Amino acid sequence: MTPQAASLMAEYNRWMNERMYDAAATLDAATLAADKGAFFGSILGTLNHIATADTIWLHRFARFEPSFDSLGALSRFPQPSSLTQRLAPDLAGLRSYRRELDALITRWVAELQPEHLSSDLSYGNMAGVQSRRRLDALLQHFFNHQTHHRGQASTLLFQSGVDIGVTDLLAVIPRSDA
């Protein structure tokens, strides 16, 4: 992954999260919290998991040396202790958290240089298992994870009568022929 690709993915991430939360906001609290049999239960549970996992990964990325100035803002986002830790009491609170997180992600990827992306990051997973992997591959995982679970959330929204429309990355890729 290049710094330019990371910026594109951060923009897509922000754009899709706005669309996802706009769609979710058309539903009542009971529908959002209803267990739909999905991996994280409900629409709200799935959106919460995406934000929780992003927070966990950003804390891992913050341990990269040399450090990134933008990730100093993580002090506003405590490290979750589980993948299902509730980050906000309702959709409005989670949306506010998500917007701040997306702004942080955008600022962070703007700092990335090719030498960062070709370097390794050592981190521990939620079970404490240590690993060392290239930052560019971890960044691909970070964005792919979001896309995967947003796909689940969009299915749950559709099953609840809400079509969020176009979700393709192609929608945010600038046209070369324009």
C-alpha cells in the first residue's frame, strides 16, 4: 500500500461511515439494537465493533517508531478491553465517536511515508499473542476489516428496510477522463 492508496482508503472509510450512520439514523433505537443473528448481534453492535476494532488498531499503530503526531490524540479514545466493548450509549454517541475517529485516521494517513509503510510493527493481539508484520499489510487489514463489517451492517440495514445505495470504492476514486 502506498501513502496515496492509504489516503484513498481513509476517504472511502469516512464516506462510507457517514452513509452507514445516515442510514442507521432512519431507524428507531429498538430496531438498531435488535439481535438479527449477526456476528455482533445487531446493527448497533456491528457498528460499535467496527469502531472498537479501529480504536484497538490505532493504539497499536501509535506504538510505531518514529511516532506519528496525529496519533497523540488517541488519549481521547481509551484502549478497549474487548472487541465488543460498548463505546457509546446510543447511535448518536457512537456516530460522534466515529466522526472523531475518522478525522484522526485521515490525519494519520496523511503523515505516512513510504519508509513507514515498508517497516515492521510489533504488537500484541487481544489475547496477548505477539506478532511482527509490515505496516502496509496491517493497514490493508485495517481498512479491509472495516469494509467487511460494513458489508454486514449494510445487509442488516437492508433487512430492516433501508437501502444505503452505492457502496463501491469506485465512487470515491477520482476520474482520470474528466
